[in-house]
Amino acid sequence: MTLPPTLTDWASAVSQSDWAQTIAGSWMFPLLETVHVFSLVAVLGTIALVDWRLLGFASRDYPVTTLSRQALPWTWGGFVLAVASGALMTAGQAGEYITNPAFQLKLLLLLLAGLNMAAFHLIPWKTVGAWDTRVGPPVAARVAGALSLALWIGVIAAGRWIAFTHGA
Amino acid sequence: MTPVGRPPQSDPLGRTMAITTFAPLGQWLGTTPLSHAARGALRATSWLAPLDETLHILALTTLFVSAALLHLRLLGVVGKDRPVGPLARRLLPLTWSALVVLLLTGGLLVLNRPGRYFRSDMFVIKMGLVILAVAWTLVLQFGFSRDTGYWEQTTGRRVLAKSGAAVALVLWAGAVVCGRWIAYA
């Protein structure tokens, strides 16, 4: 994907800043990677728990609202940490990252996962009172659960592929 | 003159625990047909390494979350309104399956460069933590297999289950941390 020059200029300015280079060349980098792993476990793990419940695969004896209420603080807490650690990790090579196709795909998949979550809350969640304890939620909820699982697994895979992919 | 910046990554005189104890094992492993096969497969197939790492992360998430849910329940932090037995019967198979995937996907990477891994203290410590955590999980499994209420029947067992749970959580988390630092130490 061709990016506007303002964006690539900004990215290289970020990567040349003192703080970004300090992080990239010190013990802070593996520390950020470690934080990133733990936060992604929290995000993916709690999202998968709710998605499996929506699909009727697991936690069938838990109401959907109970499960999501207990999972959500971990999901959001983990997400904030993952974004922060990810942003600081990429800063030192920001220019390379934003032109890396796997990194671009990862951002796109994150956006789609967010849209899917918004659609889930706008459509099937409105009637959750009627299917909260049902093993098989409505089709719209099951589709959202399946899409969510697929998109988040895609986010992980795209993230892993960044190191094996070269930018333009 | 001592160079500035990051300290040297390893002691060239070979005084680290891993080098003196396990380096020969890594060297021998590197001569085995299995190691040759792993190197050949990773070299021939460019997408095998990222796919392997992706599966490793997915399995790591499964193991960590299934173990955390069970251990936090044993500690009484979550889900106290439900019995622990049925929860263990659902979660332990997930933990074991994820462990198999972790050993296979991690094994491929180790077989690719065994000399490098067995010379790393972080890797050796990680494997030590994994062995201890797995041993604890076997103990836990043994009890639940005898009786779903096994770990709640006596005060002694309850205390053991709780202390084991707390230690095991630290062991698994430590294994994740060491895994991430192998590339740096």
C-alpha cells in the first residue's frame, strides 16, 4: 500500500527521536515484548472465552452476560497494555513497520475486529436478555463470535509474520 | 578497555550454567537426523517458521488461560459459587492439549538450532520452570482423577492445592518471561 509522504515522514521522525532509539537499544525492548505477550494472552484468552460461549462450544452453564462482565475488564486492561507496549516497541523502527505489509494487515484486522464488536453490541446484544442463558444464541451473535475468533487469530498471525516480511 | 553500552551477551570462557552443563547435549542434538530434518523443513518452507510461532502463541494463550482459571478458582479468587471438580474436568484437558502443541512447535525451533538454545541460561531456566509446573499439574490431575472432590476433602489437601496453585501460576508466568528473554541473554 502506498502511504502519504506526511505519514512516512512522521514515522521516520519518530524512529529517529532519542527516546525511540533508547528503547530500541536497551533492556526496555525485551521488557516491552514480555508485557506485550502477557497482555495479548489476556486479550485473546478472554475474547476466546466469550466467543466460545457465543458459539455454544463451552461455558454453556454460564449466562453470557455473567461471562462477559467478568471477562471485559481483563480484555480492556490487556488491550490498553498491548497497544501501549506495541506502540513503544515499533517506535524505534516506525518507518519500516508502517510500510511492512504484515503490519498493515495486522492494523486492518484490528480495525475489523473492532467493527465486528461494535456490530455485535448494536444488533444481537440488544436482545441479550432473551438468550442470555441459552446454549445456542441467535445466528447474529454466533456469527459475531466466529468472526471475532477468526479476526483475533489473524491479528496474532499477522503480528508474527511482521519479522518475516519485508516492506516496500 | 571496557566497551560502553549493553553488556556482552555471553561469557566467551563458558562459565554460565547452561554452557558448562547442557551445551554438549545441544551439540549432540544438532547431529541427529531429527535436527537435520527440522533445519531442512524450515529452510525449504519460508512460512513454516511464522506459522510455528503463531501456533506456539495460540497454544501458550490456551495453556496460560486454562491454568490461570483453574488455579485462581483453587485459590478462591474467582468462581467460588461453583464446585472446582467439574471446572477441572473441563480445563485440565485444555491445559494438556496446549502443552503438547507447545512442545511440538517449540521443539521445531529448538531442533533448528539446538546448540544455541542449550547454551542459553534463559532457555535452561525456562525448561526447568516448565518441568516443575508440569509436575504440579500431574499431581493436580492425579487427585482430580481419583475423585472430583479430592482437593477439597481434607484441610491438608486444601492447603496443598492452594499453595501449589500460587506457585504454579508463578512458574508458568516465569516460563513465559524466560522464553521472551532467550533472544537477549
